[in-house]
Amino acid sequence: MIDEERELWRVGQVYCVMVSCCSGAELQVRRDDQILLRELYPMKSDLYERARDLRSEYEVRGTP
């Protein structure tokens, strides 16, 4: 099975993607080709909530 990758948001050079497959979904925060954060979620709804929280944090503090 092929994993599906979708960009959820972008703040400056930092962006968040969801990588989904049959076993759940993975949230990744990246800058360029570097993965800054990786978290696994069994449900996409939890992942979307976490992605919204992270976007708010990056918008408030700016990107390093």
C-alpha cells in the first residue's frame, strides 16, 4: 500500500504534513528536508487538532 502525504500548513520555511497509511497517520513538522517533529496518531481527527495547535505556536513565536 502506498502512503499518502498531504501538506496541512506552512509558516515561513516550516511546514506540517500528514502521512497516512492503513495503520493510522503520522504528523511531521519539517524545515527544508529536515524533520523537526514526528508524531503518530491512530485517528486523523486527533492529528488535525494537534496540527492546528502547532500552527498557532509557530505563528506566535515565528520560525527559527
